[in-house]
Amino acid sequence: MAVEITWWGHATVTVRDSGVRVLTDPLLVPRLAHLRRRRGAVPPPGAALADVALVSHLHADHLHTGSLARLSRGTRVLVPRGASAAVPRLRRLAADLRLDVTEVAPGDKVRVGELTVRVVPAAHDGRRLPYGPERSPALGYVLEGEERTYFAGDTGLFDAMAEEVGPCDAALLPVGGWGPFLGAGHLNPARAAQALALLAPRAAVPIHYGTYWPIGMDAVRPHEFHSPGDEFARLAGDLAPGVAVHRLDHGQSLRLEAAR
């Protein structure tokens, strides 16, 4: 048995494990407000096919209602607790498409077919800025099936990361952002390599970089767009030499043979 991981760009990944197709933070459009997709084709319609979609937090590049609207009727969607109150269109989508929206918080476990989705915390501001004060936790998810795959969402390093995530075979780690500067609650290549050393999976895939960039800012710190994936791989080689880092192109898949 094997697990297949396909990176569509930004934080959008399809993981196939135990016959279950999981889609993370769907963002399937060429443009979002002032952000333009600059690398990789817009994911094909098949990218929206999923048994369950996972939303890590409420920021519009992670909870994108236009992309959620492309899911098939009845698709299960896990969102942070409080998401439906903070994002009214999410409630409308759930009604119009009959999406099975379930609000979750750290510590929750959700069974989807032969796969268990375990919800873990993330160190990130999860609010739906700038639209309202409603607070909602930022989340990560661990998929437990043939393998254990950690999807970090958007997070900074935090003291209990290894303890909360637990043993994992593959880690999908954010290594950049969508602009020339990263604020608090993010992993850059160096911090992502430190996280990798703590988690010690068999394999890692860098995500959340090199896809979207603000319109008109091509000349502002362009290395922050182009370099994070390679820089993460280089630093991970020093800090976590036992981990195989797979820097995927947009739309490329990794097949990870199950070790258990």
C-alpha cells in the first residue's frame, strides 16, 4: 500500500490514503484579491474531487469560499470551531451544496472511511481578518491511515509541536508566504527546517510558497517568492539529514510507500 501526495500550489494538497481522498485548504483560482497566481497552472477540475476537505484557518487564502463552491455536493468539510459564525457565506454554501460542514478543535478525531483525521493546534492568528472580531483557532491535521501525514496549515514553531503532532511519516510544511515579508505565526525555510528536526518524519514536502504574489510587487524581494523551497531543502539537509525532502512542482505527485 502507498500514500499519494499531490501539491496543487500554496497550501492546497491532495492526499490519497486508505482509499480516502483528502483535499487541504482548497485555493483553485488564478487570482485572489491583490494576489495573482504566478507559477503553476490553475488546478484542473479534478483537483476539487475529495471525500473530505480540511480547512486550517479562516484567512481567505485558506478558507476560500469560491473554491469550496467547486466541491461536489455532499462533500465533508472540516473547519475550525466558530467558522460558520465568522464566515456567513460558508453557511450559505453548506445549505446550497449540502456540504457536510463539521466544526472541529484541537483534540478532536473524525473518522472518514478507513482514515482517521486528528485535529492538532497551530500557532497562527485564525481570525477572518479584516471582517470581524470573531476568534477561531488555527489548526493542523494529522491523517492516520496507511501512513501518518501531518498537514501543518499555517503555523509558527511552538513548544509542544512534536508532542501534539506525534509520530508522523510525512510532513507538509509551509516554508514561505504570499508576500515579501512574513509576520509572526509563520514558518520560513529556517524555522520549517527546525520543525522538521523536531518532528522527524520519513519524508517532507514544502508547501505555501512560490504560487501567489501581490500584483505590482514583482521587484520587491523576489527571492522570497522563488527561493523558499530550495532553501528549506538545503537547511533540512543540515538539521534533519535523515528526512527525505521532496520539492514538488505544481501538480506533481509523490508516492510514499507505506512503512507499516
